[in-house]
Amino acid sequence: MKSVTLKDLSKYLLLSTSTVSRALSGDKNIRKETRDVVLDAAQKLGYKPNLIAKNLKLGRSFSIGVIVPEMVTPFAAKVIEGIQQTAVLKGYRVMVAQSSEDPEIERKSLLMMKEFHVDGIIMSMCHKTHNIDLCVEFQESGIPIVLYDRIAPSLKVPKVIVNDYEGAKAIVEHLIKSGRKNIVYLQAPDYIYNATERLRGYQDALYQFDLKFDSKLLVKTKLTFDGGMKAAKKLLKRNIEFDAIFAFTDTMAIGAMNYLREQDISVPKDVAIAGFSGTELSTIVYPKLTTVEQPLHDMGVEAANLIIQQLEKNLKTEKIVVFDTKLKIRDSTC
Amino acid sequence: MKSVTLKDLSKYLLLSTSTVSRALSGDKNIRKETRDVVLDAAQKLGYKPNLIAKNLKLGRSFSIGVIVPEMVTPFAAKVIEGIQQTAVLKGYRVMVAQSSEDPEIERKSLLMMKEFHVDGIIMSMCHKTHNIDLCVEFQESGIPIVLYDRIAPSLKVPKVIVNDYEGAKAIVEHLIKSGRKNIVYLQAPDYIYNATERLRGYQDALYQFDLKFDSKLLVKTKLTFDGGMKAAKKLLKRNIEFDAIFAFTDTMAIGAMNYLREQDISVPKDVAIAGFSGTELSTIVYPKLTTVEQPLHDMGVEAANLIIQQLEKNLKTEKIVVFDTKLKIRDSTC
DNA sequence: CTGAAAGCGCTAACAA
DNA sequence: TTGTTAGCGCTTTCAG
């Protein structure tokens, strides 16, 4: 089942391959009639360009690499969906790898992407500095990079993020307004960019309502259900008084919430819980989780557009696209 | 930042490109010394083979397409992880697309995969017949296909599945043994292969315990949280008496469970709930969900191996690999 | 406006 | 054991 090639087409039409190629690629140096003839024949013979050959010739692979930290939650899936949709529409394929929150795996994935000659890379970094050197190297060797969500602020590349500061501030304000005084912030490790942004939002919300910031209410933990659980455990064990938790991610929030419930602490009566992400997860747990919703699909679309822009126009930007978030108040707070 | 090519290498070594190529590819027709020299030089100059060129020459793309029905749950992610890991190890890249449970999107994805010249396809079909024609066509045109989980029984391709019948039977037995008499089966639409297998397990478990099968307890619904919810709603509205639900997927089980709770029906006291899949979702909901766990990662590994086997050995099998499931009893049943 | 020819980087006959 | 050569399917100068 050999597929029909440009050569076949040119033989059939008694034209040169170059003419056929030009017709197909919409070159202006061609008579309209010949163009139409070629297009018709291509249609009829079922001609499909061989991307591999095209790639070799053009030195591009028409593929975009995506590296995400995890895929346990629908977070990445939603973004990838947006990327995929946009990319395929413009003739790019998408290759996904997950770092599993391990900077070394992330590094290997980057290297792999290079070996596979992806044209560009979209990445959410599991560590804000660890692989910066590679990213710079890639940039310099002509592989553009776009960062989203978990970015490295120092890297001079386009970025797609949400307003972490505002989102965090809004949700903490909501907690305060509903009468909470001792609000824990379940923080992510420092090597995650957004962690500090959301901390700022948390602190400013407190200040604004004349609540003082208490570092005992700051618990650093891993970005997992388990991390959230352990953090809650630690809080109880240390006998720290708190009536609300704002967690860096929904996952952590859910982990904490489930642990508290197991200890017969009522959510939201005793402790209100709020997260950040806004994936489907937040609506299937009990009670439903108050969270800051991010436009994940759109973020993916934007990231894809940014990378393709660089590819097509050879245009180096450092544009930062900031999406707004939406506060979703649900049963875990009141 | 041009990368070093075979030609560069051959010029540098004053050897022909073919010799260098042979050395690198581990051809036996080469003197050990020259081989070593070449390998050394390749290392030193940082030679990386250009896969695109290789692809064009060999008529292969060294990429594997994966088509999954959804990525909202970690189900697909786990399988993909297994596929990815195995594939990359053997020099293949993985390209993922999701059909979103829409056979037409699945079809488009298949076509896209072909356009991108993937060497083989791993797929979990959202509809057991809709795209069979394309699959057959692909097979015949030399693109091998491996099916997993949601298979099409009639397709003569390798398949990776779990023992749906046994898994379903075991979990329903567990429900019966814990005193449940009126067990609902939330069934998936008929166009999903496993739906009928699990139904068989359900029925046989009933028969075995002399419970009669009541078709009123069979509710067909969509494979989503929402589907589960609506099914539960329907059951209540119809005033059907039931003390347990066995759902086709965890997602559906969770949807139903959440709805019942909202109606102040206690799980597991009034109604026990069990699912099928065994992803992390089942452990983060409240109460934790009893489910049939599938070895998703291993299924991915196996699927990747099966496709690569066909690719490398040009070996057409129709091997069906059946994995065992594990019954995970949690708080949603007792 | 069209054709001839070269070449992207690699592999694999075929020769030597 | 090594080199020569052709060619995978396509684009793109350069001539005509």
C-alpha cells in the first residue's frame, strides 16, 4: 500500500516535481490553471504529502514537545487538550512527557525532545532553576521554549500564567470575610515559582484585614494528596490553632481535608478549606472544594500559539500572557 | 548551531559515510578498531543521529500514536506512562490524542496519526465498532494496531485487557457477602466492549448466590461523573429499591455516590457503592471507594511491547494479554 | 511561469 | 572490510 508521492503526481500530470510542489504549496509563481489541475489531481489520486521528507528538507519536524510535572490530576490534561487542538490545526504534532516532579527526569525529557528534533517545547517546570541551563542552551540553539503555570521567572521566554497573586488574595479574603481568623497556608516548596506569588497574595489579604501573619500557619509540603495529608497531620500534632486552610493546589487541599475528616474535624464547620487549580477534582470530593479556577484549556491554546508564532515568524518574544482566575465558592468554605 | 552529521564525522575521520554509518549501527562487517575509532569520535564531536533523515530513509517515523477516550481521570495517564517509558527506551516517541468519547474525533485522530506517519497505534476505543473499517485499513496498509481496555473483539489485533468478568464477579460477590440483596449495575452503553463482560460477571455472581437478576436494577448511562449522578437520580425517582451499586467505572460510581449523599442517603449504610478502575480517584473521595484495581502501568508497558514487537520483528500476532485485577475493599462498602 | 538539478542526512546495494 | 553510489520525498535555487 505505497502512498502516492509528488513524483507520481508529476508523472501523471506530465509536469515537473517542482511545479507540482509549487502548486501544492501555494507559491505565487504559477499559473492559476496549472495550479488547479494539480490540486484536482492531488485530490483524485489521494496525494498526502510525506511529512518526514518535508521535515528533512526543511530541517523541522513539525512536532512540539510538551513537558508536564504530573498527569494524576486533570490539570495537565486540560492544558494539553488546548495545546493539541491548536497545534494539530496548524499541522504540528504534539509529544508529551511527564517529569513526575523530578527535575532529573525533566532534564532527560528535554534531552529526549531534542533528540527527536521537536521544533519547540512547551513546559511547566517542576523546579524553577534546575534546568535553566538546558533551556538557555535550547533557546540559543534555535529551539524556542514557552513556559506555562510553573515558570522560571528569570528565563527570557514567553510565558502563560494566571494572576497567582490576585487569585490567592481573593480566596483568602473570602475566608476572612466568612469569619476565619487563623488561616493556614499550605505552601509548595520554594523551587516552585507560583508558591511565593500565592504567598504574597495570602499575606496581603491578611494585612488588609489587620490580621497578623503568623509563620506557624505556614506549612511547606509536597504537591500531592499525601503532602496535604501530612501537613494537616503535622498541624494537629503541633497543636496549632487554625480554622481555615488555603492550599497551594487542589490536590493538597483535598489531602488535608480528607485527613481532617478522618480525625472527626468537620469541614467547613471547624475548618474551612480552599484550594487552587479548579479542575474537576474539586467538584467530586466531599464537601466540594472552594478553589481558584484557572482557564486551563485557554492557557494551552495560548501556549501553542506562542510557540507556533515563534516557529513560523521566527519571532522571538518574551511576551507574558496573564490570565484571570475565577473564585469558585463551594461547600468546603462558607 | 548546526549539529554534527554523519558526513562531518566521516570527513573528520577520513572514512566514508557508509563505514561510519556501519560502525554506529553496530554492523558486523567492520573491523573492531575502526568501529572504536568512530565511536570515540562520535562521542567527542557530540554526534547525534538525525532521526528525521533516518526516518525518511527507512520509511519509518519511530513514533507510536496513542488514542485514549479521555484524560479527566488518571486512568489513561497511568497507561500512557507505561507506554511512554517503554517506547522511549526503545527509541520511539509517543504521540497522544484523545477522542473525548466521540467516535468521530477518534476517527479524525486515527487519520491524523496516519498523516504523521506513526509506525503503529495503541488505542482504547470509545466505540467497539465505529472505526473498525479504518483499523482494518491501517492494518492492511502496514500500520499495526494494539488495543487495550476498550477493545473491539472482532478486530484481529493484539489486545491488552483485564479479566473484566472475574473482576466484576468478585466485587459483586463481595457486595452480596456483606449482606446486600438489591444490587444495581450502572452499565455503560453497549458499544463499549467491557460493559457486557462486566455484566456477565455481575449476573453470574447473583446466580451463584441465588439472587435473581432484575432488569430494573440495570441502568445504562454515560461514562462520566454526571452519568453516574443522573443514574442515581433516576433510580430514586423511579422508587426502585436498592442497597448497593456496582458501577462500570469509578467515575460513574463517584457520581452516583455524591448524588446519593446529597439526598441524605448514607454510603455505605443505606447503599454500598463499588466501582471499577482503581485509580487514585477512588481514594480521595469520601467515603473511599471500593473498586477493582487494574494494573494500568503494566498494561501500558505490555501494549508498547506488543506494538514494538510487531514493528521490529514484522511479526503479526493476535495475542491477547489478560491481566488480573485486584479487589480493593474500602469504606464505600462494608 | 516552468524545468532541471542539487541536496537535506542517512542507509544499503553493489563494487572493490 | 571499506568505498561508491543511488535514493528515500520533498523544496528550492538557478536557468530557461
